[in-house]
Amino acid sequence: MIMHPHHDGSSLYVEPPNPRLRDTVKVRLRVLAGFGTVTGVWLRSVRDGEPHYDAAVRLEGAAGWEWWEAGLTMVNPVQKYRWFLEVAAEDNAARRTYRWVNARGISARDVPDAADFRIGIAGPAPDWVPRSVMYQIFPDRFARSAQAEGRELPDWAIPCEWDTTPVIGRGPETPFQFYGGDLRGVEEKLDHIVALGASVVYLTPMFPARSNHRYDASTFSHVDELLGGDAAFISLIEAAHARGLQVIGDLTTNHSGDAHEWFRNAYGHPEAPESEYYYFSEDNTKYVAWLGVKSLPKFNWNSQALRRRFILDDDSMAVRWLKPPFNLDGWRIDVGNMTGRMGADDLNQEIAALLRERLRQVKPEAMLLAESTSDAAPDFQNGFWQGAMTYTNFTRPLWQWLARDPEPGRRPVDFYGLPQQGPNRIEAEDFLATHLDFAAGFTWAVRRANLNAINTHDTGRAAYAMVPGGQPVGVVLQFALPGIPLVFMGDEFGLEGWNGEDSRTPMPWDDPSRVLADLRPLYAELARLRRTHPALMEGGIRWLHAEGDVLAFVREHPAGSVLAVASRAPFNGLELPLDLVGGTPQPLALVGGSITAERRGGGDSAGADSAGADSAGADSAVVVLEGTGPSAALFSLPGVSFPVAGRGSAARPEPGTAPLNPDLAGP
């Protein structure tokens, strides 16, 4: 049971959420009555590198909770802060102890600033971005139209039959297997995507290349003719927009292909203008390649000419596709974490800022996400990237919590490049610890725009990595946690794969025997619930329980909250105080076996009070959770609102006038 004082970046606790420099933001802390006697609360912020303390004012309590409020001045572009609580000792009311509350949780010892809450002034993603449900398409394997039949294939392509040629997960032929999916095929299946409840189509690269993945672009100036060319791209986006779908592309700012026109002009020609676009040897015959892959020469962003041609010019690669007649709605940046980084060069944030500002000028409503596969938060501090495609705060711990035991004859799943094959199995408390460790460093605005993926085109499939029945549990969590749910094509059919390449299976449109689990109704229902329950799109998150086989948390919003419970094995008799839960749960959705949430004790429910929680007998009432597993369930709860009237009589202190003790007062 988690009874910590709570704060997050949602509108319940931060007002306004998108401040400007020197604005003062109202921030609030909520303390459960059963936590202990809190005698004082201070807001600790870091101003120009130095700690600063502001006394918080106690508001009236509501529904078993006590609220505190303080003012946070935006002295710096990214303002770090955490809470300092003075608490009466349990064994001696006259003695005081203290607690820190940060984005990682609560601590009775001093902690570094790394997990402080953060608010930035860069501005959030456009409103539509965090409200999205994203559907990812690997074009060669999604759908093949009749127009694909007459296309002449290049020498590198190995023709494959859609339903019968096995995908090669690893080997020299892997990048050259060609199944012939095209953009007309995508357009013909848009209604399938709409029916799943997705609102954004994310296409992996569409530019000409010498591989099926197309991350080795030979030009950024036109769409691959094998996909149907520019005309097919324009037609697809028009058809998507007509259905209310946005479309984003995949842009490689870290490298091009070795067949790219810029690279070919410069290779062996030091005098060529494009020579400075890459990291060449003196005679331009040797070069730096991404991770040593010779077909992927790395860009040198010290080049001002490259910056103009790729980002700044009116017809630059990043800009032209956002304008008519193409009208792309944004980009996912491939290898965003390595862009601009090479040895002593670290231009990453400079290039991110340049790209964000240019997109703002050209198309303010454009989406801009960046891939960062490891500890992503440091690169997202300044808010230049709107959100992250990352795995550390959700995907990896999810796989570990739901890990399938090794089986004789079954190939271990590739676990994100680790030398050990297959994930370690962890407990729910380790899932939460990992999630918080890697999520704490994001601002709330970025966290809402991060992708929640159970798998992608670069990973094995969740259905292969997890216990039987684990994938639907993971799907519920990806829709219930803050962030954008990402559905990789084929997830809705339960497709499997032991690594990223093996997961790029052609869609089983005409072969029902390849459908391993029909999860289309699940995705459609979760997308519907996300649209109709504001808590799932913009509400805060408060964890209730994370032990062993069970996870439970609440997404909180004034218009109504949602309780999420997930289990990997049967459990019973898990009792949580009614005030902690926030009201009497009412069923919304269930996958797997069964999960019940029953109110017991404290008299019959008498509805909701003004603060949103059931009031009758709440002091003694509990919510009892029981269920089988793997299972997951969502329940509706009353909304939460902070007290806006009846504040204590004490005037709000001026910033810095009420330090807890002289040690905190400063010089």
C-alpha cells in the first residue's frame, strides 16, 4: 500500500501548466490523513543553481486528504522543485522529523536534485499530440496493393511471398527481403486503423533506399517509387485527413545511406560542398558510420550548410514534407539521442532546438518526437523534443514483470540488445521502481507526449516475450498510464517475433491461420475509454499498490477518475482504504480472467461529496481487490478537485520568508 503525499504535473497540482519565464505557478501537495501529522510544508526550488524555500499554505481538507499550496517562480527555463515536509514523530509529538517528496517518491533522507519535479517554458506539444493513439506501420509489411504487381524491383531486393515466405530474423539477407507493401496498400486499410481507435499513423521511412527498412536513405527529396512515389504519399495523407487521422513520418537526422546523393558527391572528393556534411578522413575515402554500419554514414552537424539544407531552408528536408502538397503532420526523429553527438562534439540540444523552432515557424501544430532508447530524460529537459520514443520507463520493466519462463526449443527473445537473452523476471515493486527512476526526469508535458509501447518495429513482440495472456494486460497498462499508446501493426492480431526484424511480419489480411489472437475489440474499447474519460488522457497519476503480482494506480481528474489494476497471477484480499482509492469503484473494462473491486465497511455509499470521494463512513471503509491473472481491469471513480474556498486564516508568506530553520535560510 502506497500512502505517500502526492504531487504530479497535472492540472490538479500545477496551475498554469505552461508558464513563461518569471511567471509564478501555483503548485499543490495532497497529504492523506493517515500519513501522519504534518506541521509544515515548504517548496524547495533551485534558482540559478541555488536552493530556495517558499512556505506552503494549508488549504481546507477534503475527503480524507489535506491540501497545501505554494508559489513557484519560473526563474529559469526549466524549474526544478520538490517538497519539504515537517512531520511530528510518531513516538514523540514534540519531536520533528522531515520528509522529501519528489518525482521518485518520498524519502526520510536527503536526496539529489536528479528526481526533482520539473516545469519548463518551452511549451508543450500541440493539444492533439498527447490525446493521440498512434498506429505504427512498417510499409514493406503492412499491405500490398494491386499497383505493386507491376513494379520492377532493384537488384538488392529478394522477392518474398506475403503469406508464405518466413521473415529472417537475423542474417545477411534480413534487410533485403522484399514483400512489396506500398502506400496505396496503407490507404486501402485506413478504415481498419480507424476502427481500432487510432488517431495518428506513424510511417517508418518512406524515402528511396537499398533496404526494406529504408533507414539508409539515398535521398530525402522524394518518396520511394517502390512505395508509389510522391503521388501515392499525397493521396494517402489526403485520405487519412479525410478520416480524421494525422500522419507522421520517420526522419534520420543522425545519418543518411551510403547511396545518398550528398554522400556520393563527397566520397573521394574533399573539394565537394557536401564534404563537410559527414565525418570524413582527409581524402574522403574513410568516414564515420553509425555504430560501424558502413551503409549509414553519420552527419556532421558542425556544418552550417547541412543545417540550412536539412532544417533551415524553405525547401529543407525537415520542412518541405510538412507543406502542401504533402501536408505531413510531424516527424519521429530516428536515433534522436545520437544526433549531433560524435566524440568531443555534442550538438544534440542545439540541433533539437533548431528543429523545434523551425517546425514552429512552418507548422506550429506539428508533432516532433525523438527516439532515445536508453535513459532519455536528460535529452528532454529543455522540451525541444515534444516526447520520446523510449523503452526504459515502461516497455522494458513491463516485459520483465510479465516475463515468460524459458522453454526448451523456444528461442529467447532479444532483450533490447543486452548480452543476456531474455528479460529477468521482476516483481511489481521493481516495475514501479524502474518506471519512476526513468520517468522522474521528464517534465509532465513531455511525459504526456512520450510513447507507451509494448513493442515496436525495433523490438521483439510482447506476445512472444510475455506469459500467455500477458499482452492484453500490457495493452491495458499502455492505455492507462500517462503517455501516447503506440500500437505496432500486428499487435491487434497477437503476432509474435523474437527480435525486431523477426517482428516485422507481413500482416495476415488473407490468412486467418496467422492470426494468433484477435485483439481488435480490446484496442477499440480502450481507445474509446481514453477518448471519453479525460483522466486517461490528461489526468494525474497516483500509485496505490505495487507488490509481487499486482499493480494498482489511479488516474485523477476533476471530471472523474479511473482506477487501474493489473495482475499476472491470482490474488485476493488486497485491502486499500477508501480515501486512498478515492471512492467506490465501478467497472469499466476487464481483460483476462477476473478482477473485482468491492467496497466494504463504513456503511453504505452515500454518493460523492464536493471533493469527489464517497463521504459516508469513509474513515473505516476499504476497497477490497481480488482477481485471477494475467488480468487487468479499469474502474471509474468520482472526480477529484482541490479546495478553492475556506483557506486557513494565515496570509500567504512572501517567497523565502518562512524557512524551517536557520540552516535553510541561507546567508
